[in-house]
Amino acid sequence: MVRKTVDGQIRNKERTKIKLIEAVGAIIRTEGYTGLGVNNIAKYAGVSKKLIYRYFENVENLIEAYVLNKDYWTNLNGKVNQLIELNKDDYGKTLASITLVDLFDKLMNDDETRKIILWEISEKNELMKEVSTLREIMGSKLFALTDPIFKEKDDDIRAIYALLLGGVYYLSLHSHAAGGSFCEINVENDEGKERIKNTIEKVIEWMFSKASETS
Amino acid sequence: MVRKTVDGQIRNKERTKIKLIEAVGAIIRTEGYTGLGVNNIAKYAGVSKKLIYRYFENVENLIEAYVLNKDYWTNLNGKVNQLIELNKDDYGKTLASITLVDLFDKLMNDDETRKIILWEISEKNELMKEVSTLREIMGSKLFALTDPIFKEKDDDIRAIYALLLGGVYYLSLHSHAAGGSFCEINVENDEGKERIKNTIEKVIEWMFSKASETS
DNA sequence: TTAATATGTCACCACTTAGTAACAATTTGT
DNA sequence: ACAAATTGTTACTAAGTGGTGACATATTAA
């Protein structure tokens, strides 16, 4: 027989798992992904590290549980159908702009998200490969929205988006590490931020207006 | 009296220092900057780690010696005036394209350069701040070339360039870490690479053609 | 040739790391 | 109430970290 999982006041499996997962977040926020060791996580959670192995097998799985819960794109997953419905009219033009600009804002302000991005590009990492793949699935749903208008054009909306998205990632990382200006723009102040956002919108706008031209 | 620094066959201060500095390069190439510990560097150099402290005081100084010795970005500095002269005709349009596309190729193939970029955005690092500043000086000379044509336009060539350059950095980093596709483009194969390069050229082309329109 | 000094190695320190075995205590089902 | 299973802690490996003092020896200057 399968016994009910322990749910007492003193011993409680689920509560402990949550403690561990939230410890991961706390560490990423304060120390960055380099602080994600078994000992440190257990210390933050106030619990024995043995339990990490018992409940998650290894640290990787624990972190995966955390990251999947936190990721910007995978979180959009729940809203994606709604978003698609709302953005059918302009073939996803507004959506493309908004997601990039929003993500830029989020990354500039949210240490946690930024450090996950950094972690993702830092090392050959099977976990991050999975996260990355999940994001792609999300993304393909959104690109399906834009395809009708770009169908027979040689303008490559995916390539444009990849470059802009990568640019957004990089700019936020750069500004929080080396800092200072980048291409003579300082995204640490509002004026710099606005220039980037306006340019993102302008490029997207241009792409779509070109694509909708009668050929 | 100051004695001549030892220059024998068995003991040789300068030779050892070079060994250590080159060990840093070898490690960055093979393991990335995370492998830059005292023990590891000494092992690569085939020398006692004690000497790192004796000759460089600490690991930071040793790494600084390496990066400055490599002179990545200041090396470009020598060619800058020549490049400007050659690209006056089209206000730097070709140059803007070429530098981005070339850099993309370089980053996709050169582990060392890519890992230094990664290091630069990974941590608050005074040394990397310096390198970053040097690059900005370089860049401003190139933007001087484009300014006449963009002068009274509200298109922001610096913001476009920042996004594209950041995009190039990010795409190369992503493909060597998580890998797989990004925005449904896989830059690990030639088809993906070409799509990115073509799009870079197209965006630059568009920017300049818009800027040169009579208003 | 000899003494002084620079160079290099080795063994060790205290600390941190990932991971495990043995054990104690709580919760569950009977 | 009591046994069985689950949850949690402690203490312990074995290996790796940055850093240092003691010592051996190659090189230099005399």
C-alpha cells in the first residue's frame, strides 16, 4: 500500500521541498548561480542537505524545479492562447513589440531572471537545454501568428527577433556587470532605456510594414 | 645592490611568468573563466602555485597580466584610422555590416574571445570595465563616420547597433552553451548562420537607406 | 670558490565541497 | 497502542580550495 505523504507539524515533505526550492531563489538573488551548492542551499533552507538528494536526487533537478517555475517564457505558456486570440488582428506585431520591451524592463530590474539567463549561457548544461527547448515550443506558437504575413517574403522575422531578443538579453547583462555605456548608450539611465525601447518598436514596425506591402 | 633577475636554464623568473600567463589562456580556452583557480593554473603551467603569489601577488593580477598582454581590443585600435579612411564613401554603411558579420564569425569559432565576453558580463569586474571603456573609444571613432547621414534623423543608429551587436554576442554564447535553436533558428549550422548574417546586413541597409531619404 | 640571494618544490594548514551511512524522531495505518 | 514507514539530523568520508612556511638548489656577484 502507498502511504499518504507525511503532513505533520514537525515533519512535512511538501513543506520541506518548498523550502528547498525557495532557497534556490534566495541564493540566485543574493549570490548568483555560483552559490548554488548543496551545502549552501541546505543552509538557506534550514534543512539537512541529505534531503536534497532524497527528494530531488541531485542539485540539478532541484534547480530545474525552481527555474521552470520562474522562467519568463514558460510562464507565458498559460496565457499564450489568450495572447494569440488578442493579437490576431495585426498578425502579432504589437505582441512582438510588447514582449521584447517588457522583457527588457523585467531584465533590467529583476536580478533573479537576469542571473538565470546568465547561467544559461555560461556552461554546457543539460538542464538549461531543456528550459531552452520549452521556450522554443512557446515561441513557435507565437511565430505561427506572424507567419501568414511573412509567408512569401524573404524578410526573416525569426532572425530579426533572435537578434533583438539576444540584444535585449545582452544589454541587460552588460549594464549590470561591466556597466557604463555600450555603443555610446547607457541603458542604466532612463534616456538610454527609452532609446533602446523605441528602436525595438521601430524595427518591428518596419518589418511588418515592409511585409504587408503589396509585392 | 639589485641583482640581475635569474635567467638560468633551470630557474628563470621571466620564463615562469610567461608559463603562468599562458596557462591562463589555455584554461580560458578549454574550461572557461570558471577554471581560473590557483591550483589549476599552477597545474597547467607545470609550476608551483606558490610562484603565482610570489610573482603576481594574487590570481587577479595574473589574469589582468594575461588579458592586457593579449590586447584584443586595443589591437583593433591600430587599424581603425585605416578603416575609417576606406569607408568614408558610404558613411560607414559597409563597415557597420562587415564588423558585425565578421565579429559573429569570429565569436562562433573562437572559444577564447567568446569566453572573455562571457566573463565580462558575468561579474562586477574593474578590469573588464577598463576593457569595455577602451572599446567604447574605438566605437566612437566609427560612429563619427555615420553621424553626418543620421544627423537630423530620429533613427538611432547607435541603438540599432547596440541591439545587433548584443544580439551577435548573445547568439554566439547561447549556441555554445544551451545550444539548439533560438527563435527557431539554429546558428550551429550554416543555414542558421547565413540567416543571421543576411538579416544583419538587411537591417543596416534599411537604416542607411531610410536615413539618406530626402526628408 | 664561496656566500648571498633568487627561484622552485613540498608538505601542510584551515576551510569548503559533494555525497553517504547510521541513527533518531514523527507520522501513518492497523 | 504499536509496528512500519517516512522524515530529518548528525557525523563522517574523500577530495578540492586558497594560502603559507620550511627547505633545497640554481644562479649571481664577489
